[in-house]
Amino acid sequence: MMKLHFLCWAIKTKTNTLTVSGWIKNKFSNHLHIWGIEPTVNRALTFAVSDNLIENNGADFIITTKGKDLVKAILKDKELFIREKEFLSGIGKNTITETQITQLAQKFF
């Protein structure tokens, strides 16, 4: 869940995106300033579960077929979330691990 909050914070502003990109380029060794918990993430997850876009499996969320179809539609649309899609596809699925986020969070929370 912390990784999701972190990525939502990262795409919130261009400054945040550049900060996280620099952190990744420096192999996670430079100091990252405090990042925030996004209160809307929990609400969005609740709505996504209600709409059957994701399933809640304990501490994990699993995307459903309906959710995957929505992702495909968003990725196909060239006018939606341009900066966000560029950043997320640029870092890839496994660049930032849960362990890295946990270690980072322990510095601030």
C-alpha cells in the first residue's frame, strides 16, 4: 500500500516526478525528501473494489479482467494521463520495490 501512495505522490506534480526520477537514476542512494500519503488513494481503492476493477486480497490488490480492460483503454487513449503514463512506463513495474519504499518510509514515519 505504501508503494501505491508513493507512486501517486510521485505523479502528483512534475517536481515530484523529477525528484523520484533522480532518486532512481542515483540507484536510490541520494536522499529523497519527505513524500506524502495521498488520502484519495484509499478512497479510490474502495471505489475500484466496488466497481470490480480490483480485488482486495489481504494487504494486496489484484487487478481484475475488467480493470485490465480499463487500463488498456487508458493506455490506448493518447490524450489521457500523458505525463503520468510516460513516467510510469519509464520506470517499469519492478524498478521500485516494496522494500525500498519501506526503508524510505522508516526515515519519515
